[in-house]
Amino acid sequence: MWRGLYSAATGMMSEMKRTDVIANNLANAATTGYKKDITVHKEFHKMLIQRVNDFDKGGILGVDVAPFNTLAELGTSKEDITQIKGFTADPFYVPHIGELGLGDYIDEIAVDYQQGAIETTGNTYDLAIVGDGFFAVQTPEGVRYTRNGSFIKNSQGYLQDLRGYNLLDTQGNPIRIPANVADSSVTITGNGTIYVPGNELRLNPELNRWEAVGDLRRDVNQQLAQIQFVEFGDRLATQKQGDNLYYLVDDNEGNPPPINGVEQNLQARLMNPDAQPRPASGELLQGALEKSNTSVVYEMVELIHNQRLYEANAKAVQTQDTMLDKSVNSVGSISG
């Protein structure tokens, strides 16, 4: 009976956590580039049930030599009332009762990287990712990765996200648009290469800004930089940090931490080359944004389903509690 309480209680705890995940997905249904979370349930190890006083070896009854050879010598038969429902008093047959489940728990909150819908905006610095890949941005905590391609050019010409974090190029440097280049003249290709008009870049000492010189027609371009557009072969290489950012499960410099300071179950992952950034296989679309892959209708249905599971587990706890109450206060109070 106690096991039933534990199983129902763990089910309630799992559904509470799942409710939090669904709520977070719904809250980010309009967040650009957001990838929804899904809960991965896992069952506790089952318990193999065996009846009390069952014998490992038929006819031995805990002694080296059996004093009997047949059921008749025991004063019973297969038709005896004790043989009902598959249970038997036959010491030569040990029944297999089965396994007892002990409830479940949330093993992992995984990220669903399914492609989100593409929305055309026409803005020069809006970039949508089609396929696998992340943008690299510089934050106070180090390099972080995001699917949110909504970038702006600040007053100094640096490309930044809405939080003010600089977009990085393949060399790990912030990207700065020349002072005399119009936004409409900037071209960004599918692999993240940024082209601006002109034949050369020169530093203007008065503005302390690089400027494009030469033929500034739109059809005459020179390469300015290439966006750090990367992916990871191991889906567990990154974890969500918040603010639509992901961090590497290492020192964020591409180097694994000292092996002695890492939990054993993480060592193989950190030493795995697939856990390090590499050029993305996806493609960038200029003038567009990737919307959240959260379906509001689906999440609402899951929320209702989750609530019903929680209520079922709560009812099971209440039933078990009532049975225990009767066992203690009614059955336990009967005197012989």
C-alpha cells in the first residue's frame, strides 16, 4: 500500500514539472528562434515480487533432504482451495508473480530543434536559420549561441542582438559595418558572408571608423566579414541558459576543463569532437526571421492532458490514504 502512495506521488511530481515546461513553451510562443522543450519520462527500476515463504528449490523447505516426494504426502492436491487464481501450495512449483512498478520521474528536459516557420521582414539585418546552426554572440559571461536572428546596427556600426550583445565573426571579433555604407547595400549570403560596396576599406581617423572606398555601386561588392555560424554534432553539447541563449557544456573556449574536475558521466561528452562548434550545415536567409516552433494549440492540448494525469494521480493518493486510514483505525482496532 505504501508503494502505491510513492508511485502516485512521483507521478504528481513529474506532471508538475511537465506543467512548468509546457507553460514556458506557451510563454515563448512568439519568441523569435525559440525551440520548445519536451520532458523525457523514465520509469524507476521495477521490483520483482516474490511471495513470502516461497522456496527456491521445490520440496526442500529449507533442509538439505526433502522429507516428501509428492503433494499427497503433504496432504494436499492441485484441486485444493489454495490453488486458486494461479497460486499454488505445490512446493515443486514456484509461481512468478511479476514486477511492481515504482513510478516515474523526469529523466531529461530535451530541446526540440524542429524547424520553425520563416517570416519575411525585409530588414537587412534580420537573419533566419534554415536547418541546423546557431549564431555566436559575445555576452558578459562569455560566448553564447542563439537561433534568434533579429540583429540591429548600433550607433557605432556594430551588429548586435536586442540585448546589446555583439554578433561575432569566424575570428571571434565583433562585426562592424563601415560608416559610409547604407544598410540597403549590405548583402549577407547563405553561409554568413557579409558583402559591402566598394573595392577597399580604409580607416577614417576623424571618425575612428572604417569606410568603404572605390566604386560604391551595389553591384560592386567586397567581403567585410563572415558571421560565426556554427552547429554541434552532439545535441547535448549545449544547454539553455535563458534569454534564448545556449551555452557550451565546457569552458566556452573550445577546451575541455581539467578531466579530474569533471563528473565521470560527462567526460566522454566533453572530450568528444562533436561537442565543439563547427561550420553549420544550415543556411541563412537575409530579411527574414525564424519563428518559434511552439504550437499553441498542441501545447494547450498537452496542458489539459497533463492536468488530467495529475488529477488521476492525486485521486490515487487519496484512495491509498483512505485505505490506510481504515486499516489502522478499523481493522487494527478489532480484538480477537
